[in-house]
Amino acid sequence: MRRKKTLNLIAPNHPMKNTYLILLLTLISLLASTTVSAQCESVTVESLTNPGPYEVATLTESDGIRNGPDYTGATIYYPTNGTAPFASIAIVPGFTALPSSVEEWGPFYASHGIVAIIIGTNSLIDFPEVRANALLDALETIKQENTRTTSPLEGALNTNKLAVSGWSMGGGGAQRAAVLDNTISAVVALCPYLNNSALNHNVPVLIFSGEEDTVAPPSEQADVHYSNTPNTTDKVLFEVANGNHYVANTPNGGDGIVGQIALSWLKLYLEEKECYCPLLTDNLLLNPSAASNVIQNFECEALGIDTPKQAIAFYPNPTKNTITFNNTEMVLFELFSPLGQSLLKGQLTKENNQIDLTRFPTGIYYLRTKNRTMKLMKVD
């Protein structure tokens, strides 16, 4: 009698299937870890070249870009052979200065895959608050360029990844723009000048200053800006040794370290490439010979970057709802707002290892345990 051929199926809850699933997930995790490690190996100080690896083209109002009412004239620098979607940054010059005073930043950023729009001001004597509005208007131009049908950048821009920068009063304006719009991802302030000390925002800010700056002396300007930005905000103050008021007008300032740090800051906070965090903390900001003063308040561990010494890994970060932790024992935690307000307390265990952020608005949060403070990001 012919025997009936049967398939050897594993029941849904069979221990063997669970074993296969665990092995598969482990393999995927190892492959992902290897990929991330390989990507980070290419992130070095030497990779922060000027110019970068991409070809650069420009767009002006004669090419059809929007003429913003809060600024005068604009040039968009963009990579022609980079991988979209691109993050973007708006840059404004200082008091009585023209866009040409900061124009070298445009091709530099674009050659590294970041679209840059450099604008002029409606009046050369506009004060920082007006320049803040000009920067926000420039970001609106970037957003509209993403939908303009005849633009080479149509559909190629990530309009959720926007940064601002400026020199002198433009740098002060960049700080104020972050106060006015907390959806901005990063600020780069170049020897900023701003007498308004209201800088209560949570946007990661990088501040450059010159040790010998007599126009905006660090003790009266940049140092004050750093101090008046909340301690819960990731921030860096980099004072270039022997530098004057123009030391950060180009990426070549401080023998090129100004450009290297600015680019790494944007790669980390604007493009959210965490490989650049240890490059900053362990290389560029670690006793640099070009600096007369360096102050910082961010740590890679707090950004959720895994290192062998970490006791708890967590994912995903950013998240839309829940964050999962891989702790093997009970851990007490407390969740804080960017302003230091306690929002939630509890404990994580091996069985109960998730924190639900669904009921909280989008933004940055800090999770404190006994040994660590971790930065969490809630997104739409």
C-alpha cells in the first residue's frame, strides 16, 4: 500500500519554531550591528573634507525659487549626485554684511549632502529678531522648493530636518529662531551677537566664538548665550584661540576645525547620524589645539548610542509611541521634560520593559536611571 506523503510542519507554538525565531532575530541583529559598524568606520576626521564628496549646483530667484518677504535675495546650494532626501540649513549674515560674507558655508555643506540656503536681509542694519524671522522665512522657501514642480529638488528634501545658522547678529538671530520655532533640528551660531538673553529653547546649539573678538567679546556674547541656553539643551561653546570676529565666517576657521565641528554637529543632530557623536566627543572637542575654551553638556550615551559599557540598550529612538529596553534586572526610572519637569516614574523589569510615550507631545525627553541619563525623542 502506498504511504501518504506528509509535510513535517512545526506547530505555531512549538519550541523548535521559537528557537528558529530567536536564531533568526539574532542573525538579523548581528547583521544590522555589522552594517552600522561599517558605516561608522567611514566617519573620521579625515572624511570631513572641504569640499566634500558631492558635486554642487545653485538655484536663485531667477531659477524660480520663492522670493521670501522677510529677506532679500537667496542662493540655494545643493548636491547634484547625493542621496535624497536631503536635510537643509538656512544661513544669514551679520549687521551691515552681505551674503558673500558667509557664502563659503553654502558649497561646503552641499558638498557633504546638506542643502544650504544663504539669504540677504531686507535692511543691512536689521537686528537679530528680524534676522530670526528672515531665517524662518528662508526655511519656508526650502519647504516650497520641495513641492515646486520645475525644481530639481522637488520631492528631494526632508522638510522635517531643518537647521539655522548665522554670523554675528545673524548668529543671534539663529538662536532666537530656535526660540520661535522649536521644530528646528539644530543651530550653528557663528560669533553671535545678541543682547536679548531670552534663549529658552531645546534645539541643540553649537556656538563658535573668537578669543580676540572685539566686536562680540566672548565674555559679553557667546559665553552669555551658552549660559542662558537651558542646561537641558545639548550645547557646545567652542572658542577659537586668537580668533577674531570673522574666525567662523568660513569652514576654514581655526585651521579647518570650525568646519569639521559644524558639519559633525549637523550630521549628528540634523541628519541624526549618531556615528558623529563620538567623533565630536573623542576627537574634535577633546583638548583641541585650535581652541582657547571648550564647554559642552552632551554625552553620546545620553543620545542612545550603544557602547560596550552600557548596561541598558533601548530602541527605537526616535519613536512614535513606545521605547523598549533590554534590561535583565529591575531598574527604577524617571522621565523628565526638556525643562526638567518630572513627567513619569516607574520601574523597568525583564517582563515589563517598555515605556509608552504616546500621550506626550512630540519633542525631546530625558530618562534618568541610577547610573545614566538617556535622551529620548518622540516624533509624529
